[in-house]
Amino acid sequence: MLNHLSRKLNLDHIETIIRPDFVLPDSKPDREGFWNYYPKVRYFDLLSRELLEFFTKLRAIPKEGCLLFKGFPGTMLNIHSDGGGQNAWALNLRLTDNDKSYMHWFEPLTSGHEKTVTPGNTPLSVTNFVEYKPHEVKHIYKSKIERASIVKIGIPHSCSNEGDTDVLLLSIRFMMLGNKEELFKYIEN
């Protein structure tokens, strides 16, 4: 039905996603302390050489800052849409074993509220997005967050943790310079 919003990506050929020497920065609690948002980190400081080689092979260029989110049990990230509109996509990676975390997409009923946050107080950490209150959207789709998936982020969406342990998610926004068909070879049906 709406599975075009999220497609599972097979990265089994990549053993290491994060550089072994990477240390998580201090996190910043979301408004209610439910989700921790880390300052953006430069992708070349975070991603393993294997994953960077994969992006190079696809001619996909990660945008400068990667986003790390930590979700606590029984919580949901605020509903929002990221900059880039309908064509905004990200590679989302679940870095913990929690298999009860989900992506949700929504149909907007209002224009939402434009926001800018700068959690790291640096130009790299500036994030523009549109936030929605629950009564300003209609829930249209839910899918399990897999180890790796390509997700549409330019429409209202959120993440939830329905498990009993924390979940750590990495979101990498990227631009495709190469043929998108090359990426589709790694998408699982």
C-alpha cells in the first residue's frame, strides 16, 4: 500500500556501520525528555570506511551532518517533516537490537509550525523542519524500523519505541548523483 515511504535496505555486506573509535557526544533531551537528540556529527567522523565506500560506489553523497536519536521505552518523537519537501529521503539505521521501534507517517491537516533548532550551537547543527501537533495530522502508515532502510522524510513523520529498552537511530540525509537503479539493487522486497 504505502510501502514507498520506507524500503528495507540490505547492508549485510557491510560489517561495520560506525567507526570503532567514534564516541557518542552528550545528548540533549527533547522537550519532555522522551527522546535525546545529539548534536549533528560530520559523517566522515562517524561512518565506517565500509559504509563510506558503499556511498561512493553508489555516487551518493551524505550531507554534512548525520542525526543521532535515542528513544526511551514507550515514547514517540515529535511529528515533523524535514527540509527538502516531497523528495527528501534519508538512510536510517537502527544501531541497537530493539526491534520494537517504528516509523510513522502522517497526512498534514494544517501547514504546521516552522522551526529551527541548533543543538550544538554550530552552523553544522542547524536543522530546519516543520512541526505538527497530533491534532494537525492524520496517521496513514506505520512500519518497523529495520537495521537499515531508506525512508521518505519530507512529509510528516515520527518514530516510536514500543519496546522495553532504549533504541538508538542514525539518520543520514544524502544526495544521489548516480543512477538510483544502483541503489535499488540493495532494496529488499
